[in-house]
Amino acid sequence: MPRPATGSVTLVGAGPGDPDLLTVAAVKALAAADVVLYDHLVSDGILDLAHPKAERICVGKRSGRHSLPQDEINALIGAQALMGRRVVRLKGGDPMIFGRAGEEIDHLDGLGIPVRVVPGITAALGCAASTGLSLTRRGVARAVTFVTAHGRDGERFEPDWARLADPNGTLAIYMGREQARAVGQGLTGAGLPPDTPVLAVENGCRPDERQHRTTLGAMAADGVAAGRGPTLLLVGEALRPRGAGTVGVGVGAAHAVDTLGAGGDVG
């Protein structure tokens, strides 16, 4: 039988979890998909926007464990497109920020398969909106740095602390719960004051979002008291609470705010 015409692949950013934060382009891509290959962290509310007859295949990761190695994910995306299907590769946050999109695009380019990217709201921006705190603030923070606390499989977490310890910037550390103590120790060791504010946002932009407040010195000793959900660490003077020490309500999720003492659990 003749081989079907090559399909297409769209890398879609699912945003930080709230379906209302998807772009219009993302919703249209899901509605037109024949098959959706999605990450574990993509919510059911977002998956429900896919075409009712679209096949759904979970290929993502949870707490650093991958259901499929990346090369197998690449091969699966390519195989689906070569069958003539419209493929959506659905990634949490933005595909181009810590999402291995580059590896998938390179593989598809090699097969001659057209690829389109639909950006999504990355976790740091979603959590900033949810907490009502700007990551940049005139006279306080003039830059934002995105860092992942996980490297390639088996790679040690050894960032350049001296470069990251900028008192005039904000750090957004993705997947940071398990490395919280190391982050606190590395940044204080590189010169950031121990009283530098830290806001850990667990399950950002979801109904079960929790915000955990601490300082860099306390985090170096005790970690953060987040649960098992994905946790973003925001570090810097811009994270000081507004007004009388409370954080504002942002995009509509129900929030809880913890002020941490000793004995924080990094999870």
C-alpha cells in the first residue's frame, strides 16, 4: 500500500496548569489533533480540550522519572507523523524552556517532518501572576534568571553560584524542592545575604496551589516545607511580601501561605 503523506507536529505549551491560561493557538491545535503525546503534569482539564477522537499517549516525567527515554519519545513523535497524523506534543509550561524541545525538533528536522511551536506561559511567570509579585521591580530587581535544578539524567547539580548570586536580580529555580538546601547553601556561600526572601510555589496556578515563605539562610538549613507537587523556588528581594506581610491573590486559584520555621521538609 502507498505510504500516507507525512503529517505534522505541533509542540504546544500547556502553561502552568490552569486551562484558562492556554493560548488560543494551543486550544486550536488540540482540537485538530489526531494524537496527543503529553507530559504527566498536564492537567485533565487541558487534555479534555483535545479532539474527542484523538489518541492520548502519556510520555512525560514525574519527579525526575521518565516513562520513556527521550530518544524513544523522539522516535514515537516521528513515527506518528510519518503515519500522516496531526501530532500534538503537549508540554507543561513553555516547550522551549527546560522542555527538551530542541532535541525533539532536531530529530523531526532530520526526518523532514514540519514542526510548529505554540508557546505557553512558563511556570515562573504563572507563579509571579498567581502570587501578585513582580519578578522585576525598579530599584530592586533588574533581571530574572531561569535555572533548572535537574540536568541530564545522572548529571550532578553544580551551577555557577557566583554568577547566580546577583543581589539585584531574581532567581526562578525550576523543579527545586529536592535541591532546596543545596540552593540555599550555594547562594549564601556565594555572598547573598541569609535574609534574602524565598518563595516556594507548589502546584502553581492550580486549585491546590500552596505558597511557602522562607529565607535563604533558613532554606540552607532546613529546605522548604513543600509537599510532593512540582515546586518552583523564587529567590530575591523582589519576593518580599507586599503591605503587612501577605501575598496577593492572582489568577483565581485558592492559595495557602506558610511561613516556614525550622524543620522544613525538602520532599
